[in-house]
Amino acid sequence: LAKTTQPISMDSYEGQEVNITCSHNNIATNDYITWYQQFPSQGPRFIIQGYKTKVTNEVASLFIPADRKSSTLSLPRVSLSDTAVYYCLVGRLYSGSARQLTFGSGTQLTVLP
Amino acid sequence: DADVTQTPRNRITKTGKRIMLECSQTKGHDRMYWYRQDPGLGLRLIYYSFDVKDINKGEISDGYSVSRQAQAKFSLSLESAIPNQTALYFCATSDWTGPPLGGETQYFGPGTRLLVL
């Protein structure tokens, strides 16, 4: 069973870069990593996904070291509206339709003015 | 995401009652999921379905059942509700990224807040 660990909370100031790290020590070869953002009273929303090395999109970057035992979500120049809970997900694919989807317990990011 | 809807949004029920939570999607995805969210525990997978004939148990399926009535509809039932099933329930759909990443992007509904007294 893939287990993920994230910091419970982080504070940052507007305009700063924020890095949130997720540990997944027993990640398997074909597991993929996804990060989601959740605001109060809403469902999680996809941010970024990767398998190895670095992935970048218009809102974030995802850094995955060679051993893949951790991943770091990087949010450049955060604003107050980035205050949310961020979840790391490790997805494991088995044969056929079998899946194992393990969410971390989430990191509450608070952006201060 | 407005493409994934859940009904009801809030529900209060009593121990022992049977209730059904419904999920509908207009994204055209074959894959649908049910999760529960508890404070401090993140999201845990209850059931998932990859088409109307495919139902799979997730991490915490005991006490729950599901029905995939059509590609667009996936219902979650609590046969005999108990207080520790009080939680926030999310439905999600996904598309398939495929090789080499092999990942799935999930799209979540707004959630159903359930209170079992």
C-alpha cells in the first residue's frame, strides 16, 4: 500500500514561492504522482501530475527526484487566493481496472498579506 | 466542477436508515469514483467503476454499496447508516492520460455532507 506523508500546514507571504513536499517512500515503479488543490466547501481540483523528473504547467511545477520517494509541488509567487489545502496522490495501476489511489492527509497553505 | 453534480448536497439521517447519494456527470468519462473525506485523514476511496459492468472496491468499501446505472450516473448507498459514516462524500470522474505517464486526472463534484445521528 502506497503511503504518503505531507506537512499539516504551511504559512507564506504574498509573492513568495512555496514548496510543499510529499513523502512516498514505498512508491512502486509504475506509480504516478498527482497534486490537487481544495478550497472550503468544494471538491479537490487537479493542479499537476508527473512520473519522474520535472513537470511544469501554467500554475505550478512538480519536482520528482530520481528515487521518486518524494515529490515537491512548487507554487511561484503565491497570492491570497492560493490559500487552500493541497493534497498529494499516489496512483497505482494494476492489471485490468484495478487501482489503488492513496491521498495524503493534506497540507493547509495559508498565504498572508 | 459543474460537470460533476452530486445530490443531495447535505443530508441528515438516523442510525439504521438506508440512504443513497447520487452523482451525475456530463464530461463523457467512463471512470467514476466515490470518496469520503474526514478531517485530518484526507480522501479515502470507497468504490470505483470503469464502465457500467465494472465495479471495484476501494480502500474502505465495508458498509457501502454502489450502482452504476449508466455511463453518466454512479450512486452510493449506505444500507444501514451508522454515526461513524458521518463525513463529506465526493464523487469524481477521470480521463486517462495513458503511457508513458499512465496517470488519471480526476474531476470532483462539490460533495455531499452527511450527518448520521
